[in-house]
Amino acid sequence: MLEEFDMTEIRCTENQVLRALEADITTLHVDAIVNAANRSLLGGGGVDGAIHRAAGPELLAECRTLHGCKTGEAKLTRGYNLPAAYVIHTVGPRYYSDEPDKPGLLASCYRNSLRLAQEHGLHTVAFPSISTGAYGYPLDEAAHIAVRTVMASLASCPDVHEVMFVCFGASALRTYESVLKEFDKKSI
Ligand code: AR6
């Protein structure tokens, strides 16, 4: 059992752990789940659609008050009917677009989401693999950016104790597990 745990988690500091797991993010009892939204923040397909369906219409009503979100930025709402207390909505870059510095924009999604979590005193945050569905980012590249950015951001987010990388499917989980292991070795 312990061995299984060792494969999927990295302890960054005494109080901060990163973990990869396979799950539907809408089922998680965490302080905040992150939504891979679009700039309108008015819903869509993929994880965005699943989150809005599970949260109910009040989520869309609150999102309407936010007037959208720029790529790389993040905004917070309540979670309504979700088991998660809050939703942090962020907008990833489209891989096949002419937006400059897509890796930088993807990193900003993780950094700004964690900054919001810290500002609101949230301890547990679950991320989907932002931009790797409809927005076309290759999973392995995106996973490296995700893990590297979260590890670097946690130093300025001392109240965030657990970050989960929520993988949709076994193959995504294998990718995140191998990236976590890679970074774990680097940090030794
Ligand atoms: N739980 C966890 N991960 C999920 C779930 C789920 N329930 N559903 C999908 N994923 P995507 P993007 C994974 O397309 O690429 C929307 O229409 C999925 O396998 O949801 O950032 C928005 O409104 C993939 O790895 O987000 C935007 O228009 C990852 O979540 C656009 O899609 C992200 O896939 C955003 O595209």
C-alpha cells in the first residue's frame, strides 16, 4: 500500500504534498477544484461542462458576474452543488494558436490558481490537466509545466497543503506519475 502511494506522490515540504490520481474531478471533496474554462467563463465542454453540470445553475449565475477571464489568469467562485467548496476558473492557452509564450501562459494558470487558493486560505486544491483536451496541448509537455510550476509556487503558498493532479484515464495517470517521479529525483 505504501509502495503504491510512493509512486504517485511527492512531499515538497513537511506540510505540502503533490499527488496524481485518476478521478472525475467533480467528485472530489477538496477545498477547491480548478476548472479548465474558456475566456467567457460561461461554460463549455470537457471538464468545464462536467463542473457546470455537477455544480448546478447557480455556478453559471456567479460566473456571469465575473465578466470573463484572460488566458493565464484565474477567478474564484463557490462550488454550489459540488463536494468542493470552491471552483477556481482558469483559461489555458490553445496549443495551435498564435498566442505568444504558450508554456508561460500555461504556467501562469497554475501559479495564479494557487495564488488565489492561498489568498482564500484553501488547503487542498485539485487541478485537471489544463489545455490538454479541446485546447490540444500535448499531455507530457503540459504535465512537466504543471508539476514544475506547482512545485515552484508552493513556497509562496504555505497554506496550500495538498495539490492533486487529477487524471482522466489510466494513460494520463501514467504520464503524471512518471513526471512526478522525474521531479522527485531532481529534488533529492
Ligand atoms: N475530471 C477530470 N479531468 C477531466 C474531466 C473530468 N470530469 N473531463 C475532462 N477531463 P478540456 P482544455 C480532462 O477539453 O483542453 C472546454 O469546452 C481531459 O481529459 O476539458 O483546457 C472549455 O470551455 C483533459 O485532459 O479543457 C474550453 O472551451 C483535461 O481535462 C476548452 O474546453 C482538459 O480538457 C478548454 O480546453
